[in-house]
Amino acid sequence: MKRAWMRFWLCASVLAASLLALGEPLRSGAQSPDTPKRANELSLAGLRPGKDALAAAKKRFGVAHLLPDKSTADKTKVWVDNCTGRSLSVELNEKGMIQSLTAGLLSAGSADCSGNLERHSSIRTDNLKTGRGLRLGDPRDRVVELYGEPNSSGPSEKGSQELELLFYMFDWAGSDVPQVMEIFCDRATGRVVEMTLAFPSL
């Protein structure tokens, strides 16, 4: 797992254990009117961490935008659309199963987009949405509308871009589903520019 959310994972696990000791119901299916809304996520870009293998990603996104292996780590595959600047990163475990997915729009396209190449790209916004319909470019309010308030949030940055990180833990939904979701929003526009969904390491 990424070091950034490994620390969050440990802190959140301690908090969950404390709540259990106090008798707080973490997995109640029914929510009272006063209970904050929360919803977990199972997929990103049409792929399911912990369930799908690399072959599923290649079938869905092809190889035209897949970077050569020598440009990435052994267990990381990256699709990049130089026309739009959108990307999809897939991290694999030792068995070749998808461990985490990251869809991003953190850089401007560098290629000539004349001729409406967007229509023919597999890295379209609609192809990179979450299972609940969150897309790159959606406003921050849309994230909270779909998933409830994050477990934690705070400032972050990538390169020169100032971001806000919304961090979600899904341990309450069971151990057989993705456990962590990170949403990065551009602080200037309040729009989603990167989404990561991860299954726990074994």
C-alpha cells in the first residue's frame, strides 16, 4: 500500500478498535436519521481491486495508451492519454491481481488533439468514473453527496498544484472489499483531479 495512506490505515484501525471496545456499532445496516451518510466503493474505471487481474484492465483499455514496462515499476502499469492528460495507474500484487487503481488528471495534454481524438480514446472521463458515478472534474460537494464526509481531509500538493485530500476508510463494509479511497481536489477550483481505490495488502 502507499505509505501516505498506510499511516491513515493504522490510525483508523486504532480508532475502530476503540469504538468496538465502547460498544459502538460499526456495521449496522440501518442508519438513523441522525447517522451521517456513508457509502463504500467497489470499483474504479470499471475495474475491481482485489477481484480483477491485469488482463481485465488490458481488455478494457487496450494497449495503445499503455506505457512500456521499462518506463514503470515492475508491478505498476500506466495508461496515459497525451491528448487529454488523463491517466490510469494499476498496481498489481504478487499474483498479478489489481491491488489499487488511480485515475488522474493532474497534467495538461501535450499532444495535438485536432481531429477529435478524444472520441476514440479509451481514457475518457466516462471510462474512469467510480462505481457510484464520481468522475474526474466533478465538484467536491459531489464526493460528499455520494460517500458522506471523509474520515479525514487536509491540504496536499503534487508538483506545483495545491490540492485537498479527502480520505475514506471502508473497513466497516467488511474485509473482502476495497478498504481505502483517496480523492484529490484542486484547491483553486474545488474539482476532482485524482481518485485512488485500494484493496488491502496481504
